[in-house]
Amino acid sequence: METFHAEHGQPATLRLERPAEGVLRLVAGGNWRAESLDAVARLLNRSIRAWRNLRVEWDFSGIEAIDPAGMMLYRHSQRRLQARGCRVEVIAANDAWRTMHDLLDPWTPSEVGTGRPTWHRLLTPLAALGRSTVNGWRDLVAFLAFLGESTLVFLRGLAHPLRFRWDSLTRVIEDAGLRALPIITLTAFLIGVVIAYQGAVQLRRFGANLFIVDMIGISVTRELAPLITAIVVAGRTGSAFTAELGVMKITEEIDAMRVMGFDPMHFLVVPRILALMIALPLLIFFADLVGIFGGMVVAHLHLGLSWSEFLHRLQSAVAVRHFWIGIFKGPFFAWLIAMVGCFRGLQVARNTESIGRYTTISVVNSIFLVIACDALFSVILTELDL
Amino acid sequence: MSCVIEVRELVTRFGDNLVHDGVSLCVGRGEIYGLMGGSGSGKSTLLRTIIGLLRPQGGAIRVLGLDPWHLDHRQADWLRRHWGVLFQSGALYSSLTVAQNIGLPLREYTRLPPDLIEEIVHMKIRMVGLPERAAGLHPAQLSGGMVKRAALARALALDPQLLFLDEPTSGLDPVGAEAFDRLIRQLRDSLGLTVMMVTHDLDSIFTIVDRFAVLGDRKVVAEGTLDEVMATPHPVIQQFFHGERGRLRAAGRRHGQ
């Protein structure tokens, strides 16, 4: 029995002899096993390049042991030598070698495809470009189909409000809304602080300290709070949607629902979309409060604006429509995030790796869509003089 | 008999749940050794302790002369190159193709040239009876039987002396299971492997296993060849081999002889 201590025998060896002109003799020795082949494999790999049109004689009578990897090294070298015009012959071998040779014979390919030609490899980027274009197109078509289906299911659900999944709606609102409050507090407060701080430096130069209130009031409620909240929610909840549905896809739960007649759209997708559309405007409202408070703190400490002055100015300077515009964006952002999250989740294939991939894609997609949507709103609302 | 795997008085416990209380067994060189027992009898747990995934609370284990729980760096390396493990669900790395899965141990543990590794991989693929086109596929694209074969090829990548199989035929149809059993015996005969397999497939026990141990009541209730075990009066054995399925199989066996 081979055990650890007995095993540190000879690694594989190979002696090169030149018994005559044009004849090369390779005398093998030692253990031709996977773990002790490295040196010989490298020697052969290097030397074969220099050999051409020789008669190569292998002598395997001196080896101690050989395993399939050792035999494959011989096979591999033999093929390479033959490709270089050498005649290969085994002039001596012991029983171990012969047994292994006969054993592997049925499984050893007589010819191995020699990789792909260079031009093929040069075309790879083009093929990848084509493939990703086609995939992008298919994604778009599938997304539109998903959009249509979920809208239909939602409308049909309106006709039967009692069949709606209220319990999953409230659970998602709790998960995506309530539990997001700490992180929203932190980010919104810091955004308010940063904006006020940067603004304060500029405004003080003009002695326009009081205008810090206009700046904070409008920028936070109209743009920053909705955008920052949506981005946090996309990273937090959109990714969770993708991962949840993806795991359900892998564990065949989605399939089970389909065969039992529970439409995943109705049970999983629509409640999530609706819940996020309810939760996100509420979160934005909360972010407005915290963001303005952050700005207020800086205005007080840095510009010496008192709390009451700030609030008074806020009421008169900031039209309420800025606030409503910010809240109004919420459901749209939420709809995009939830749609993309669920869509990507249902795209997950049946392997674990694809969960990670689709979760990443989902977050990247939804953040992009949120920003694009925000830009669209800016243009439209400005054109409308709102 | 010298043992390739030796387990003595093993004790395993999860919290208050005592799984093994004094399990002992010995696997000889070149044997196909079965670990049998009902669900929850600790077969897979025993296997996981032997291959070093689960720390036992007491007792001694020796695999190829080494204790898998007390190894220095070199010994651990050596041991892992000399055993192959086939997990129940295959456990192929889903981000790699079949060929990359099989080639991975070779690439990590040896410094053989890449084209030689590729050739070895293709040989292994043929050896376990997979079609050539399987090489470029990802595990998610394979059928259950192909996953098992690919996982076996990966377990065999470094030409181990010792092969651990966790329920190799579970999830395969009877034809596939029989073919897989045959493959394992053929590989044992030709490569001189020692095989330890966890199974509750009676067919495997009757056809390819040389000796086996039956786990029950936290102990080994019987160990030996099929006839030796069948002669044991322990109730667990009676349930296994004298239930309907066992009787059918035993009758078939007598008929065959």
C-alpha cells in the first residue's frame, strides 16, 4: 500500500542518449505519476521543439510506477514528435507500462483537435459584439412582453380586489419601506449637510446667507431626495427582488406555482411592484424632511441662521409644487426598479452563478433607468415652466 | 489486513444529538466498500468526517496512513491529491465548463503544460463514458446522469488511489444506475482504486460492493460481505434485506447462481 511516508521516492526522470546519428533514445525512470511528472513534462515540452526527422526510441523498462497521467504524457509527446516528422518506437517497457498502455488504449483519442486557427480567434470580438447585440434586442422584446403581462395581470386584479395578495403587499412595504429608514436617514442627512456646506461658502461671499434656504429647499425636495432615495432602494430592494425570484426559479418554486395554477405574475410580481410604488413616495417624503434638517443644521452652525428664520424663509421661498414634483417622481422610479428587479429575477437560469450575474445587471439597469427617467422629467417639467 | 481507511471508536455529535457512538470499520486495499443504513443513520456524516469536512468529537481516523484531522501542510496536500470525492449532487463548479471542471485539479496541483492537461481531460471524459461534446458544456446544461459522470471524471483527475462516492446512483434511472455501477467496478479493476461509497441502493450492494457496513443505532450493526451481513440477526438488517425489495433481490441472486 502506498502511504505518505513511503511515497517520497524518485520523481520521474528522463535521460537523453544519442546512440547513433539521427537516433535519439529516451530512457525513462522513476515514478511517472501525476504528482512527480512536472520536471519531465517541462523538459519534453522544451526539447521537442528542437527535434525534427529523428528516430526516437523510448525505453520504459526502468520506471518504478506509472499512472494515467504519465501514460498521457508519453502519448502526448509521441503525437507531437510524429507531427515533426519523427519516427517513434518503444524499444523496451516493463509490465506496469504495458498494463497501463493497454488499459488507456480504448479511451485515448487517436487525434486531438489542435485548437482553433488564428483567424478564428481574431473574429471572436466581432462574434461577441454580434451576440450581445442580439441578446440586447431579445432582452428588450422580453422586457416589453413582461411589462405588458404585468400590466394586464394588474388590471385584471383590479376587478377582483379580494383576490389580491394583501399579505405579501404589506410584507414588501415593511421590507422595502420601513426597514430602509435608517439608511435613508443617513444618506439624506449627509446630502443635506453637503449641499448646505458647499452652498454656504459661495453664498457668504455675496452676503446672501439667507438664500441657502431656497437652495436647500428646492434642490433637496425636487431633485436630490427622490434621486438618492431611488438609488438606495434600487441597490437595496431591486437586488433583493432579483435574488428572491432567482432563487425561487432555481429551486423550481416558480414552476411549481405555474403547474398549480398560481400565476407568478399575480402572486409575486404585481404585489412587489405595487408595494414599492407605495413605499418609495413615503420614503422620499421622509428623505425630504431629513435632508432639509441636515441643511438647517449647517445653516445654523455655519451661517448663523436661526431655526425660526430658516423655517420662515422656507415657507415663503419654496413653492409647494417643488415638493409635489419630487413626490410625484416616486411611483415612476419605484415602478422601474420593481419591474427591472422582478424581470431579471425571472430570467435567472438554473445555475447558481446566474443569480449573481442577474442581480448585478438588475441594479445597474434600474439605477440607469432611474437617472434617465429623472432627466426626462427635468426636461419635460422645465419646458412646462413648472 | 492492513486498512486503507481505518475508523476506530468514532464519536460524532451535533449539539445534543449523538450521531455516532463508537463507530469502527476498516476498508482494505482495492475494495469497493459500502456504507449502508436508513435515512438519518449518519452515513453521509461518517463520510464527511472521514474526508475532513466535519470534526469528530472522539475516536481515530486514518486514511492512507494519515489522520485527516492532524496534518501538516505537505501531508494535507498529499492526501488531497490522492483521494477523489464524488458528491451526491455532483458539486460541479457551475461557472466552469465540464472540461475546466475536470482540468482544475490538474492545473492547480501540477505544473504540466496546458495542452497535455487538455489531452488528459479528454481522456477522462472518454473514460467515464461522456460524449466528446460534453467538454464544452456548463453543468446546468447536463442531464443528471451526465453530471454524475462529469463529477466522477473530476474526482479521477489526479489519478487518486482512493475514491469516495456519496450516493453515486441516487437520482439515476435503473439503467443509468447499473451502467454507473459497472463503470465504477471497471475503474476499480483497471486502475486499482479503493472505493468507499455511501449508498442505500440495494442493487449496488448486491452487485458491485465487496464488503459493507450497515449503520444503525449510532453504531455499525454489521460489517462484512453480503452473506456475512445477511446472516446477522439484528433488526435493522432484517428490515433491509428481508423486506419486500430485499427478498426480491436475494431471490434473484440465488436464481442467478
